[in-house]
Amino acid sequence: MKDFDEIKQLWHVQETSAGPLFKDVTKAVRETGKGYAQKLLVQTLSVAVVLIALLAIWIWVPFLTWTAHLSLLIISVCVGYYLTVQWRDYQRIKDSSALLGEPEKYLEYVKSYQASRYKLNTRNYLIYLCCISLAIGIYGIEMYFMMSTVVFCAYMAFTIAWIAACYFIFMKAYMKRENQRLQDIISQLEHIRKQFQ
Amino acid sequence: MSQNQRLFKELFEQNSRKIYHLCYGYTGDSDSANDLVQETFIKVWQNLDKFRNQSQLSTWIYRIAVNTCLTHLRGEKRKLTEELNDHLIENYTEESSEKQEQINLLYKCIAQLEENERIIITMVLDELPYPEIAEISGISEGNLRVKIHRIKQKLASIYNKYERF
């Protein structure tokens, strides 16, 4: 039979050579720094290029109907929204003040962050998808005057099929998977958080 | 080497061993523990400016390590706990001495504790002062003393149960 103090002696005889080396950690620090900056740069540039292309099309292409302008306005707002969300989330990840907080509060923060990501990836994405679909749909009015009836019908059929597939197949499956994942994470966070109360 | 780099190196040398123990005690797996130590020190580096003027730098490093550990396992948690015991034993079969076996057994016993108990007991084993443990874990000192007393008893009981076999 050993008491706690005898058990504690064992702790102090364990090998001390284990654990990562300083050079490995500094290498990881450098790589992480590059990764963050690169990811942000690539994502921001990609969205910015899309936004500039949209604005260029809007300015230089002479559209026949006001619905084409409305369509481009909706798409520009959607892309702008995406850019804002991306930037906000980056700032939120970069702000590590929550990480330095008490474990219970930190777990609460992670839980709320996961919940907000879920809302973004499901409800907000659905609104985003609806707006893009609406924009593509009303752009069809412009297409009607520019295309033959056969091509126009094919365009509309493809658009409707794409919207339906996005909503009824991809979106439903994605939301189900996300919800399951979120529930698992939140129940684990709750389980650990209660231990600190 | 810049002033920040020098400070970072100093912090690493002073704290990495204890942080490794904490992470190993929490995960029961040396690879995961290494990853967690690395992740902890990446966060330390990213927040180095916020550490300035803090009297107890080690407390802040521990807090980052604790928060990193708590949110690490997620999906793997259940599976890991089940596989942990076998893994710990297999890990050292080649060079196992009696002492090493006892240390492995100790980690195996720590793995039987609740998540917060694992964290608290590794800090107790590393002889961190109680006020520091209380500050790291966000638990009042009075409450912590009661918890530590219970965890010590629980750990000793688990250890002795295993040692009999």
C-alpha cells in the first residue's frame, strides 16, 4: 500500500528528456506565422478579385434591364458580406484574450464560438444561398432578351436544378452533419466545464 | 536574437518540462502531449506582448496549456481513454525497469480521473503552490484544497488497486 506522498516520489524520478525541443517549437512558430498570413492573404485577395470583377462587369457591360443591375447589386452585397465575415472571424481567432481566461470561461467562449459558427454555416449560409439564387434567377430576365429561347430555357432549367440540389441535397446533408458535430463538441465542453464549477 | 526571442527561449526552458507532464497526464499519449506542448508555446509566442508586466509568467503559460488541453481531445476523447491503458504499457516494454513500470502505472491511474482532476493533480505532483493552482484553474483556494484532498485519495486508491495485481 502506497500513500500519496510515496506516489509523488515516483513523479520526480521520471525521465526529463521527453517533450519537444526548442528548435522544433521555434520552427513551428515560424510556420504558423506564415500559415496565418498566407491563408488570410489568399482568401482576402480571392474575394477582392471577385468583387473587383463584379464591379468591372457592372460598370463596363451595358445591360438592357434594371433587373441585371439589381442582380449584380445582390451578388456584390453577398460577396461583401462574405468578406466581412471572413475578416471578423480572423480577428476573433487572432484575439486570444479568451484563451488567457479561466478554464470555465474559456470553455464557455469556445462553446459560444462553435454555436455562432454553426449559425453561420447553416442559417446564414441558407440566406446567402437564397440571395445568390435570386440574383442568378432575376439575371435570367436579361438573358431572355439576349439568348435564343432554347438556350434561355436550358439556362433557367440548370439554375432551378442547381438551387434545388444545393438546398435539398447538399444543404440538408451539411446541416445534419454540422448539427451532430456541434452537439458532440458542446456536450463535451459542457461535461468538462461543469467539473470546474 | 531579439529580446522577445530571448524571453521566449527562457520561458520554454523554464516551463516546457512541467507543461509536458501536464499534457502527458491529460492525454496519456506522448505524441499528443508533444503536439499540445508545441501548440501551447505557439500561443505563448503569439501572446508574448500580453505577458509583459505579469508577475507570474508561469501561471499564464499553465493557463494557456490547461485551456489548450481542455479543448484538444474533442472527438478523440472517448476512444483515447479506452486505448490509453494498453498504449501506456506497450510504450515502454523494451526498456521497462521497475521504476519505469511504476511511472507508467501512475499515468495509467491519472488517466482514470476526470479531466479537471488530471490537470489539478499533475500540478500538485509538480509541486506548484496552491494559490497558483487556484489561479490557473479558476477555483477558489478553499474549494481547491477540498478537491485536492479528494483527488489524492482517489489516485492513491486507484494506484494501490492496480499495484495489487
